Amino acid sequence: MSRIVVKIGSNVLTRKDGKPNVTNMSSIVDQVAALRDMGHEIVLVSSGAVACGRGAIRPSVRLDSVAARQLYSSIGQIRLINLYNSLFAEYGIVIGQVLTQKENFASRTSYLNQRACMMTMIENGVVPIVNENDTASLTELMFTDNDELSGLIATMVDADTLIILSNVDGIFTGSPSDPSSRLIERVAPGEDVSGNVVASKSGFGRGGMGTKCGIAGKVSDEGVAVIIARGDRPGVLVDLVEHPESVPHTVFEPSPEPLSTVKRWIAHSASFAKGTVTVNARAAEALRSDRAVSLLPVGVTATTGEWEEGDIVTVLGPEDECIGVGRASLSSAETSALIGCRGSRPVIHYDYLYIE
Ligand code: GLU
């Protein structure tokens, strides 16, 4: 038995005219039902609301991008969920809709609340279908795209595997359309393949291979295997789980040293940081070592921003380069007062520190 999060992109779920791609959706639902029969637990992260809404209405006046996203997603989301509901009902599978926003991941309390909801659904045999609540999201406070959301969900529910279904077979050594490009089949833990990705974005969704690659690297570092594959290949999900060698894909192998759940949350929290703590070269080296090292005031050279105990802060090295993120055990005022001092409590305890 394994727990699998499947992220399905807008281009797999909708046709070019903005109508739901019923063929692809039915095929995915058939495969989710088959995987559940084999004993796997499945969570879906489904895009397609905006793309689907766009095909359903022609606004009477020209809308700005925020208003258009709100309007289209409000219409498209129910169409998608209705279709999922009737397709899953054929198998007697109960689905539940989870619409979320970046704020729900910002504090530890709201994160644990969201996690508890997902876990209760999974324990009760419900298939959660997750999407961003695009009707309420503001551009600057949105997930980069649903690839980022799927990474957060995969680590939140302690998934074994995240499968990102896209409109290409995986990561190539160049442009996927260039015949001389080769599919990268395996990415080892810590290996950086982002240099291979050609900047391009697929038709409908917000994401692209660049963000997929970044998310996959991060999530696999946290101990979850990440697979990128093409969503419209017949039987792709079942094949990836049962006979992975039979279907083209890229797999990011999980780090053999998975992170604790709290560190996983911290790892994804950099965008909520309230301030920065700069450390000297010696402290940076110690933090980057394999030892369990907390960030102590003696290694701190400067701080910016204002934060309270429990808030997220970014850790910068001597060249102002970002080296990690952590949950502060001292406020910004306490930290500033203790800069360079020995023998104090840590600014960030090791258990709450994620070094990149
Ligand atoms: N949440 C958006 C939607 O459902 C998709 C975001 C993305 O393309 O990643 O339409």
C-alpha cells in the first residue's frame, strides 16, 4: 500500500476549446479506481477550473486578469467537480473538494488544521480533490501554480509518491520538440537538472517545466519520490505504479534521509518569512554540515524585519545568499540584542531549521 498524490494539469483536463476533456478525465478516474482496488490511497490535485470556465462564458465587458480568473474559476470549478463526482460515483467512490489558499500554509496552526482535514478524508476512504481557491486568491499571494500546491500537499499528507501529469513525457535534455533531446529518466537525490529545462509554458495552466523541476527537486529532497509523465497516455497511472519501466517518465528519487513533518512545512514557508538573520562564514559552514546544529546568536551578524517567537525567518550567509529557513525561538528584538553573544538560547533550534 502506498499513498500517492496525483497532480493533473489544465492541459490534460480540458480541451483546446475550454470544454472538460471527458476522455482524459474518465481515463484518470478509471485508473484511480484501479489503484484504490490495489490498496493505494490517492489524493488528486486538479487544475483546470480557469480553463474550463473560460470555455463556458463570454464576459460582456473586458475583464482584468484578476477578475477574469475569479469569474472563470468560479464557473469552471463546479463543472470539473460535478464531472469528477459522476465519474467516481460509477465506482461507488466518494470524493471531497478541498479549495485552499496560500494563507492556509502560512502558520503552523493553519497548516496543521489543513493537514487534519486531509487526513480525516483519507482515513474515511474519501478521495480529496484539491485546487487553489482562485476566486479569493490575490496575485501576489497565490501559489506559483498547482505544481507548487501539489508539492505542499504531497509533503503535508506524508505521501510516498507525487505524480505530476503533464503534456510531455518528463524532463528532456533540451526542448521536448527537438528530436536530438533525450528524456532524463532518473534524477538522483540532490542532483540539479534545471539547466536542461528550456523556458516555455504549456498552453492553459500557469506552470511550466521550470517550476515542475524546482518543485520536484525540493519535494524529493524531503523524502517523497516525484514522477513527471504525460497524462494522456492510456493507463499511465497504473503503469507508473505497477510497471514503471513500460512508460516514459522522469523520476526524482527521494532523499534517503527524509525530513520531519515540521521541517517539511518550514521548507515550504520561505515566502511567509517576517525577517532575515545573517550569519558569519563560520556559522554558515556549521549549519551546512551534516551535524545537528542550531543557529546561535554568536554566529549572527545582522537582522532585518520584525518578528515574534514562532514566526518564520530566512537565514542568509555572509554574502547575503539564502541558506535556509527556520522558525524563530527568539523575537527580532531579542535576537538583535544578543548579536555575537555566547551561551544564549538558539535563535532557531535545529528541529525547526531547514538548510537548503
Ligand atoms: N488553479 C488553477 C485552475 O484550476 C490552475 C493553476 C495552474 O495552472 O497551475 O485553473
